Amino acid sequence: MIAGFKKLVVASSIAAALLTAATPAAQAAEEQFFMLPSYRVGPYGANGQAFYGGFIDYLNYINMKGGIDGVQATWEECETEYNNAKGVECYERMKSKALKAPGPIHTMSTGISYALVDKAATDKLPLAMMGYGLTSAVDGSVFPWAFPLVTTYQMQASAIVKFLKDKSGGSLEGKKIVFLYHDSAYGKEPILALEAEARLNKYSLVQIPVAHPGNEQGAQWQRIRQEQPDYVIMWGWGVMNMTAIKTAQKMGYPREKMIGSWWAGSEEDTVPAGDAAKGYMSATWNVAGKGVPLIADIEKTVYGAGKGNLQDKAKIGTILYNRGVSAAVLSIEAIRTAQAKYGKGKAMGAEQVRWGLENLNLTEARLKALGATGLLPEVKTSCDNHEGSGKVKMQQWDGAKWVSLTDWIEGNKALVHPLFKADAAKYAKEKGITPRDCSKEK
Amino acid sequence: MFYRETGQFKTSYAADQQIFPIRQDRIGIALLLAFAFVVVPLVASNYWFNAILIPFLIFSLAALGLNILTGYAGQLSLGSAAFMAVGAYAAYNFQVRVEGMPILVSFILAGLTSAGVGILFGLPSLRIKGFYLAVATLAAQFFIVWCLTKFPYLSNHSSSGVISVPGIEMLGMKIDAPHERYLLVLGIVALLALAAKNMVRSTTGRAWMAVRDMDVAAEVIGIRLMRTKLLAFAISSFYCGVAGALYAFCYLGSVEPDGFSLDLSFKILFMIIVGGVGSILGSFLGAAFILLLPIFLDIFLPWLSALLQLPFDGATVSHIQLMVFGALIMFFLIVEPHGLARLWQIGKEKLRLWPFPH
């Protein structure tokens, strides 16, 4: 009995010794903290669930594959309900945790990111606005901490115009395009670019705003019927998209001539519209579907282990889910870029992550290695260019799924980027910011 | 016991008419102010300043504005958020367009602009009352937001309609740190609250209350209805306008017209209903309730579900939070329809007699 007890003691002390030996290693395992001001309820809850579901699934996936070069990703969510004031509260609440080793902050809301641009710059935290937010932040000399990665509304609008131009045989002269937009910061952002394009391509532009939330568009579509435009470019969001598509059907406007922004081109927009959505087109900077090896692998690895974030697995592979994954891929790659310079296997500080975002070079080869070929375009950022790509694809809803129509199309950079520069310079003047000299950055 | 007034004799009219006739109240409010002005800036963290105290004070001010109009003068309004928007955009324009404009002057001018707009939208109140007036003020809500979106001049030709406010500078000093902004907001709110308290005790306030209780009778005893009602609209809008300017400059730093939606107007209306209609204190209590309770639930519920190991994910917790919040509003309204301020008053009565109630 006593011998048995002794054995137990010895065994347990060995186990304890092993454990204590293991613990320091576990503590030394570094962590990179992602604050996620997410939204899963409210008018845009469905969109937030898919996006942040994808984001978290990828972080889980990375952790299961050994972390970011050994560094574990940790995260915390805070419900913003897509409300600016709540978003600011969430940011302030999680800020102190993020100061040490932050991941880029993704708010998925133009309003919240506007409110955070200044705060994040003061607190020195990297803010990512992938495909939304303050687009003049493309000029990194004025906005060192803000990154409108991949592409912006203006570049997207310009790419759409290019696509329509190709579609109508190389010229838009004399054509009429209606711009139907969500009457908010988000919807108004591309107007300048569309006007500039209109001067260049000599088409006439008719602007029709839709008041938030946009679930009643009878008057707007009546007007569109009168105008008889060649194309309708739509900058919608949430319930407005579905309503527009349905109203277009009711008014007899062909959906094949409607093209939405990337916030107006997800399954959440087309599925509820039913038959009406067939033929509707949209721009996107990431493809849908499980055809991408990475998405399939996430489903197998993460959901196979029961760690998936989504309750509704049908959302896997949707546009917004894949967009969440793309956002996470870019964030992780930025941290890896920083690690390559500042030390492998270490958690990266805010300034280092910022450097990583600014010197990101996501090549086709790297995308292939990640299994993300075709998921998103190549991205190469610099101090001058926080956008890094400016390319989008056009896709069409065939009644059941999104089908890519084109390869990556780049907007007219020479036309659009000077607009950003001018806007950023105005911002710098209003705020009293002295822009950095980008030629001195390396 | 705590509120024993025995021995506190008033020997002059001035003593009898002061804001806080009871000594305990005077000491209490002095301690509270000292705490807010001295202790809080020393101990509170940035999170408390940026996410809790500053918005609480700003919304208290907006609620105070609405309370003057709805609670004291009896004119139901659903346009408070619109008047906040006028204040925010006006302050921004004065600040950006006029070189070297002192920030406080901008705030005052923003308040005055808002007061002017308030008078304009108060005009229907001369003919219509109650719910019908509420609908008329809805027009302000939609018209002003539309106006700010429609005319790019008002947002200084920002391509998106969003304004991003310049930094605040006062007497050559940059007001940048959270505790500095907090002190600025606190100072303004304390001053305006004091002014409001005095206003409602004065002739003006009594005229408002007479109009609220029965306007025909008020007219018969010689109160000029038009002047009284429009004054209420002007002053209420002034308060909302200053609150809007503070909201833009000291809290969010960037605002868009859509931020001042009907939702926000309702939120402010709920603040005074929950806090207490026709009570200065109620505006503060209501703002605290509507603003801080969701934040508290947001932090507390996930913690609770983790502690009890309930299988809730983030989305479910958010839904439960909304339900609990709604239930609590109903609970408080059933327990005390006159608002939290009334609860406080009852508590005070009880404390006065404690421990020997009749």
C-alpha cells in the first residue's frame, strides 16, 4: 500500500516536473492579439457573421497549423451593431490589450473606420479598411497607420467603367449610366471617380440616391425607367440590394445591365431576391465558392476538429466568408512580413506590424503556397500606396452561385490616385499633419 | 436621519430660494463636483474617459435640452438628433472656415445656429400639440439630415459627406488627451446644467410649466404663448446643438449626417422618459441608464456565460443583451412610471424619516 503510494508520489512528481518544464515553454509561446469589433446582430448582422466567421476560422486554422511562425493568434470580439458610437466604445475597451502585439484592426464598417482613423493614429495601432473606409488613406504619407488594402471604391468604380466599356465594344461615348447609391458616406465615395471617368469617356452620369436603409425604391426605379440608361451601377448595402434587384424586375429593367459594388454582390443579396437576381452582376475582390483549396482545407481542418466559428455551415465559401478569410490572410501575411525583418517566432509590436502592412508583397507564388490562388489579387504595398492592388473581378449570379466573368481588372490608377493625393493633402491641412517623406521610408 | 433638516433655519428669502435648500444636498453636490473635477481625472483610465464618461456627459446635455422642451414646456419633440447635427456641422464650419476662431466661441455659435433652426421648426407648435407636434418635429429630423447630405458646402466638400473635425486648441494649448477633453466637456455640461436648473426655477421656467400644464389657462393669466414656446424651442435646441458640437469634437472626432438618425432622437427621448420627464437630475440618470447599461451587459453577460459555462456564442450573447435591456426598461417603467429621478426623490423622502417612519 505504502509502496504503491510512494510510486504514485514519484510518478506524480515526475509528471509535475514534466509539467513545470513544459509550462515555461507554453508561457514563452508568444501571442498576437486581434481585436475584432464585429457585428452579428442588427440590420447587417448576417453580413458580419459571414465575414467575422471567415476571419476567425482562418485564425483558428493558422493556430492549428502551428501559428504565425510559432506565434499564436488570439482574439476577442465586441459587438458593434454597425453603430459608430458602439464601435468606438469597443475599440477603447480592447485597446489596452492590443497595444503590445496587435493584429490589424478590421471594422467592416466605413463609419466606424472613419471614427477610428485619428484615434488609431494617436494610439499607434494599425487599422485595416479592406475595400471600405477612408479611401484617401491610400496616401500613406499622411496616413501612416491606416491601410485601405487591396482596392478602394474609386478604383473599383473605375474598373467597373472599364469593364462596361469593353462590354460595349470599347467605347462608352453617348451612353447613359445611372449611379444608384446608398445615401451615406459609403455610397457617395465613388461619385468623384465616376464623374472623372464620365469626362474622360464621354458618357452621361445620372446620380440617384437611396435613403438608408433602402427597403423602398419605387420612386428611384420609376426614374430609372424614365431615364432608360444603358447600365445601372449600384452602390448598395444590406437590404437595399435585394430591394433594388426585386424592384428592377418589377419595373422590367434587365438585371444583366445592373452591376453592383462588392458590398452589393454576395449571396446575402441575391438569394433573398430569388429569381429576380439571375443575370445580376457585381464587382468583387475575392472569389466565392469552395473551389479555392484554402477554403476547402479550412472546412476540413477547422470544422473537422469542431472548432468552426459558424453555426450555419452553409455560409462557408460564400463571398463574405471568403472575404473574411482574405482579410485574415492579408493580416497574417503582414505579420509574417514583419517577422522576416524583426525576428522570426516573435510576436510583433504595433510599429512592426505597421511596417509589415506597408511592405506587404503577396505574390502569386505566395498565394499558391497558401492555397489561395485566385482568392484575392496580388497585393504589393508601399508608403506611397497603401492600397496595393486596385484590382477587382466581375462576377455574375447564375441563379444559384456567383460565376466569375473576367480576370482581375485594374481601375484607371492615373486618373484615380491623384484624387486621393489631393484629398489626403486637404485632410493633412485641416488636421495640421505634416506628411512623411515617403522617399526616406524603407 | 440623513436628511434631517432640524436646526436649518432660513432667515432670508435668498436662503429660502437657493437651489439646494438642504445643507446635506449642498455638501453632497459639492463633493460630487469635486469628485468629478479632481478625483476622476486622476484615477480614470482612457477607456473610461473615451467610452463612458465623455459620451455620458454629452448625452446628458442632449437629454437636458430635450427635457427643457418636453419635460418643462410640454412640447413633444422627435428632432433632438437633428439639432445635434446642426450643432456639430455648424461648429465644424465655424472652426474650418474662420481662421483662428476660438473653440468655445465656435461651440456657442453652434448652439445659437441650432437655436435659430429650432425656432424655425418650433413654429408649428403654435398651432398643433402633443403627438401631432411630434410628427411635425419629425420633419426637422428628415429635413436637416437631407440638407447636410445634399449640400456639399456644409461638409466642406468632403466627397463622402463625413466631416472629420480639426484638433481642439484653447489658449494656445492643445486639448488632446482624454482627460483634457473630459474636463472641457465636464466644465461645459456643469455650467449649462446650472443654467438650466436656474432657468426652470425662474419666471421663464414657471411660464413653461404653466404652458405645459394648460396653455389656455396660461394665456389667460398673461403668459405670451408664442414667446414662451419658441423660447423653449430655442433654448432646448441650443443645448442639443452644443451637445452635438461636443459629440463631434470631443467624442467621435468624425461624424456623418446619417449618424444623427431618428434612432438617436429616440434614444434621447428614452433617456428622459426613463430618467424622469421634467427633472434636471433625470436627464443625467436617464443618459446613464440608456448609455451605460448596454455596455455593462456587454461586458457582464459574456463573463457570466463563461463562468456558468453556458453554450452561448457571441451572437447569442448580443441578442440576449438586447432582450435583457428591453426587459429592464419595462421593469423600471412599471415600477416607477415617473422615472429614475422620482425613485431618487422617494428614496430621499424615506431617508429623511429613517429610522423612524410614521
